[in-house]
Amino acid sequence: MNRFKTSKYKNTTPKIPKKDGWIANVRGGSFTSQGNHIKSSCGLVAFNTDQAGGGMVGLSSVNAGSDGKWTVTQISCHADLVTDLDFSPFDDYLLATCSADETVKLWRVCDPDQDQPSNAEVTLSPGDGRLEVVLFHPAASGLLAVASARAVQVWDVTRDSALTVLEQHPDQLQGLAWKEDGSLLASSCKDKKLRLFDPRAQPSAVQCVQGHQANRDSRVLWVKNDNLLTTGFNQVRQQEVRLWDSRKLTSSLSSLSLATSNATLMPLFDPDSGLLIVAGNGESVIDCFEVNTSEPFLSQVSHCLTDASTRGVALVPKLAVDVGSCEVLRLMQLTDSFIVPISYQVPRKAGQDFHADLYPDTVGHTASMTADEWWKGENKQVERVSLNPSKRPKPSAPSAQKTPAKDLSRDKSKEETSTSSSPLSTPSSSAVPSRSPSSTSGLSSGFMPSPSPSQSSRAIQNMLGPSSKFRHIQGAVLHRDTHITNLRGLHLTTPGECDGFCANGQRVAVPLAIAGGQIAVLELSQPGKLPDTALPTIQNTVSVADFCWDPFDTHRLVVAGDDAKIRVWQIPKGGLTETLTEPECVLRGHTEKIYSVKFHPLASGLLASSSYDLTVRLWKLETGEEVKRLTGHQDQIFGMAWSPDGKLLATVCKDGKVRLYDPRKSTAPIQEGPGPEGHRGARVVWVCDGKYLMVSGFDSRSERQLYLFSAESLASGAVAFAPADVSPSTLIPFYDPDTSVLILTGKGDTRVYIYEIVPEAPYFMECSSFNSSEPHKGLCFLPKTECDVCDVEVARAVRLGKTTIEPVAFRVPRVRKEFFQDDVFPETAVWWESSLSADAWLSGSNGQQRKISLRPKDMMPVSEAPKEAPVRKYLPSSVYLEEKTDEQKKEELLSAMVAKLGNREDPLPQELFEGVDEEEWDD
């Protein structure tokens, strides 16, 4: 492309449909392999799934059914992980899979709503260890390239042995690609080399050059005009894209550095448009570039931020794109739970007109030669077909697209007759599927089917389905006058089990990076800039592991240290004015470092602590004695939480278990069930009136995830999941029982997630999130009485920044704020007052907190407010449509002109000037 010539694809825009346009019920696997984990034909999409240890393949259709839904099914393919898969370019229903079980299998799949085959049509055994890549030949039928860890073999599927075995690579093979005409193979390797092979000429590489400078995962593919494109990493660990000329492979034509990331780049190329898609495995960014044969070789077209992390990507064949909406590419993005179809469209007037300049003739569905013809040296291009709907052949009957199993038999007689026609080429495979304007979507997304009555009713049902009244909740940092600033020496590396800091309605405790485990206590009623001099602190003499305020005494602070001791401090009235060195009492009993401490929600002076000694102990602060010791943990205790009624204690552990204790009845867990699979950290909180447990943790891929467990049956596992994002810090939850709103964020995050939790599907109802400009070190919530109910503030928190403490208000936007919004402010529990003593609770008594109304005396509940009479916003149409006579119009025009010109009787401006008196001229 000439640098002064404008590309017709430069404004190509990715369009992501709404969630009801995604393929659901997908359990995307994220296993270590060299494949892209998802492939598409014109009618079907196949993908890796985490079921059966990765040995199953998921299958769905490219387009939704007549009811607007997708059917997803699974095929049990291999005894071990499916490492790669590929559809035949000449048969939409022929799928090849390779596996860690060292076999390649060919499957005659069916539509997802039909029974899938239980046995493969063909099984190949290359016998070279775990297989990594399988690729159909782009021009010859029945020909496969199969790659293991270090070797590449070319197979004719009608034979019992490979046609050729290429020379082994010295290290792990990472990428493999056929040239468009099928004459050459290109590979990338961990030894940083890029190699070209001519399988029919010699087993060794015909060219070998230095590729990317880092030996991390790389990929290779052929682009137009004998050019190659590779993705990998440079010396400073940045993702890199390089363009090569295969005729002069000594150095790359161009290179482009992307982000600094560990994610392996997965490139996809469309030769018709020259568009390149680049997506990182585990990232939520998809870039689109245009590849040119001259400067600039790579020009960016779009930068798409997706809603979920990418597990794999595949391009739908060009024959299946919607030309009626100017769709030039359709990308299928595999995520953990969905397949998201992303339509790349050129912004033009869509309709019945076919834009021939956007759609050159594309490769058809008919193989240009057989495997034998290719092996004997022939090179033939696949016949190209037009994408113009008026020139497309009629679609074949679906039943004709299925080849009987006997056509794939591998007996000798079949092999002899296969030289003239491959058994994998069916009569219907040469027919190009039709996508006339009448059968394509008219929606803006470009790939949804036309809405049917059932779809319309489904859309209405979705609109009337469950939706949270808090979905538009807004978080806002309050005015700077309320901030505490100039906070110096903050301790930024508190243990993962610690919230980072803690606050009550009056004061906040912040750990400092000063020897001796010092904690500063700041009064929230005294905002402003802190002095540059040293602050009065609490000196614990050892590093602080966790600390928390007594909910029933705003002056009592409990601190757990690395020396297995718990120190109880009493803050003087009016705040800390001098350094404290002597605690009120010290609790001794744990034998190793303490993880966390939690006060009982109802009983005063009752504390729970967890430790590296794998026990949870209950303490009575009045006497300083240990009253209970809970056992049963096999590894580090990540978090614990008391039930709202104070009867039970829940814990989540590094051994992958969630446990439930009744401390007054047994020291062993009364229930136990599977928890998060990841081992980075976790938190637990009780929700929905104590009926469920919400656990924030990590999945097997170390990605943050939320789990919901029924407190009555932990053993049955989680009833619901909600994926979050990729981050090393554990999400710390806060749950408001009045509104069922769950607020989560991690230390070092800039985003605060908000959900409403409901005790039935969909369980997690996502609301608007709050984003800050800078990372915060923690978020701590204050009592409900601190909220400004007149401004519909449902939660108030304090946010710890690098040098500041800032109040954050979470508000629900409402119109009639002059009334008390009693639907979001029910009576709240007075959790800052105890309902019984520690002795009473230990003896078997149960308390209950009293409740109060947050309604100010001068505000009327909105449920009792009079309904507003409808106000007409616009004048009735009769005012505008009133007919006027010509005389009336003439009068109005004259009046307007006179008003603009002014009164003609008024003197001219120059007549008002004072001149020289006439007598003065007599001289």
C-alpha cells in the first residue's frame, strides 16, 4: 500500500454483541499446548474444554438456531489432553484432533443438536510422543501436517504411515504453518530459529535464520506475496510481531513491539483483506493490523478491549461472513464460560448492494488436487469463488454433507482407488454454502440471525428478567476537605490475609514501615494534612500480621504479631497523643505466626484467631484465656468468617477446602467441601441471611474468581461462579446485609467490583464498578449510620492511598431524593452494640441485634409519597399545526421587521453630538 493511498479497511470496526449474543455453556480449557484452542468451519465451531481432563472437544454452531440460541455439545475424543484441532477446508463436518496420547483422529461430526459419533473415522499413530499441532493441507484433500515436540510429519490419511518425516528440531517446536499453495512449511522453535521446509524435496530445512531474540512461545503464519509473519518476544520481554520475506530470509522486513506481557500471542490472517488479528492468551485485548507489502508494513486498524480474558481465537471462513452488513472478518473468541463472536465491519451503508471492492474472490470449498497428486509434485491453487450472493451456488441439503463411515475405511482396495479422488472429499463438499441477504442478519452486529417472534419474546423476557436495583450504583471520592493527607512511611507489604488497614466510625489504624511493628491511629474527625514530624504510634516490637477494631468498643484495637502473640491495645479518648508501648493484655497460646483475627459479631470480648500451627483458637478478652481450639486444617488458613447469628465459623484453606465449624459443639468441622482450586489466597464471607458462603479466590489458572456455596451442603460444591480478572492480589469482600450488595477489591487494584447477591439464579448480578485513577492499598467500610441517606448513599468506605486516606461514597441514583428511599434502606442491625457476653455465648445462649431505622424524622418514605401527576413536556401538536391566514403571516412579518429596525421617529446618532456654537464662527 502506498503511504499516501488510503486503505479501504482502515476504519474497520470490531463489534461485540450483547451477552445474549454469546455462545454460553462453554467450559473453555486453558492447557499448555501450541494450538489456538478453537477452530471454525463455515457451519461449526470446535473448542478445547476442561472436561475429562481436556480429552473432550466442545462443539457448537457458528450461527444461532431459529430460537436465537446455540446448542453446545461435547465429543469424547482422546484419553488425554486434546492439544490441537482443525477443520478440513473442503468439508465443514470433518474435524481432525491431536492429543497428548500420541494419536491423531479424524471425526465425521454432526450438527450440535444431533448425536455425535462415538468412534473416530480414522486414527493415525505417528509414534513420536506427545503431539502438539495438526494442520490440514490448504489445497490437497486428505493431507495433514502433524507436529510433535520436535518433529514434523506429513500424512496421507488413507495410508498407514507418514509420507515424510522432517528433520528434528533441536528444541521445542512452537509454531507450524502451511503456505497458502501448500508447497512449503514454516516452523518456529524454542531455539529462536525460523525454518522453511519443502517436504517433497528434502527432510531438512531449506532455510534457517535467527527469529525472535527470546526463546519464549512464538508463532508463525504465511501472509501474502511469499511473506511470513511471526509473533514472539524481544530481549526486554515485550510482545513482538515480525514480517519476513521468504525469498530473502536473512533479516525481517519490519518489526513491531507491543505490550510488556507474559501472554503468548496468537496471530490470525485473512489473505483477502490483508487484515491481521493478534490476541494474547489470557489477555482481554485484541489488536487488528493491516499487512502491506511496502512501508508501512504493519499499520494498526483497531484496538479492541473485550469483556473477558481470551483463551483462544479463530477466524470464521470468509464464505460464512455477512456481506450484507459489510462484515470483512468474524472472530470467535473463546473465554472461560463463553464464545464471543466479534464482527469486524467496514462502516458503509449496509443493505442489498454488494461492495465488490471489499470482497475479492475467495478460496472455495473444492480441493485442487489429491494427496497423491501433491506428493508427486503438482502445485495447484484452489479455485476461487465470488462472495456476491447473486453469484453463489445454491446450498446443498444438510443430509448430503455427511459422508458415510465406509467412505473413510482404510482397507487396501480403498487405498488403490484413492489416487484419483480422496475419500475425504464428498460431492457436497464442493458446494459453497449460500448466505444471501435474505438469510443473513439485518442487525448491526452483522452475524445474528433475523429476529423471529420467539427471539422477540426472548428479548422481552430478558428485559423483564432479574435486574438489580443497584446496577447503576456510583462510587465517588468525597471532597478533599475530608481527606487525611501527607501520610508518610506506609507499610505496603502486609500479609495477604491482612486487609492492609482497618477503620471504625471514629478512627483508622494504619501500619507503618518502621521497625517494631508500629501502627498509626488517625482520627477521622480531624482531616487535613498530617505534620511532617513523626506521628504517635502503637509499638508492637514485632512485625504485624493482622489487626482489627473491636466492633463494640471503638477504642480497643487487637494486633496479631509474627511472634504468635495477640496484643490488645486501648486507645485514649480523643485519640492517640503519645506513643503506646504497653498493651492492655497479651494473648499467648499459638505456637507459630498468626494469620488473622476476627471478633465475634454478637458476643462482646470474644475473639477468633488463625495461625500457622493450623489451628483456630477462641479467646475471652476479659480474662485473656483460650476457650476453644478448632482443628482439621491441612494447610495454610486463608480466611475465616463468623455467621451473622454468631453460631458458626467458616474457614477457607490452602488445601482447597471450605470448612464449617460449630465451636460450641465440636472442635472438628461439621461440614467440609471443595473450595477454590488456586493456591494464591482466598477470603470468605456469609451472604443471603447466612444461607450461603461467598468465597473469593483463584481458579486452576490463577485467575481471580468468585464462588457461591450453600451453607447447608458444602460437599456438593459451588452453586455459582463469577469470573473476575487476572491479578495476583486476593479480592477482599465486604457484604452489606441490608441491600445484599457485595463490594470487592484487592490491594494494589484500581477497580472496585460490585454485585448484588440473590439466593437463586443468576446469583451474581453485576452492577457498575468504581474505578480510581491510582491504585489503592485497601478499602474499609464504616457503619451504616455514616451514610448520607438524603443522597441515597448505601455504603461509605475509607480508601487508603499511597499518602492519603479518602472517604468514598457509594450512591444509588434516584430522582425523588426529597423522599426517604425505604426500598434501599430497610431497618439496619445495630452491629456496633453487643447482644450478649462471651460467657453467655459459650454457655449456649444466642443473641440477636436490635434494628433501627435510618429514616430522618423530617423525610417521608418514598413508598408513601403521593404520585406525581404527569407533566406534559411539549406543547400539543395543535399549537404547531394551527393554520394561519396569509394576512396574519404578513402582519407577523412586518411587526418583526419594525421591531428589528427600531422607531423611525428617533433622531440619528450624529444629531445627538454637541458641535461648536454658531457665535464662535463670527471671529
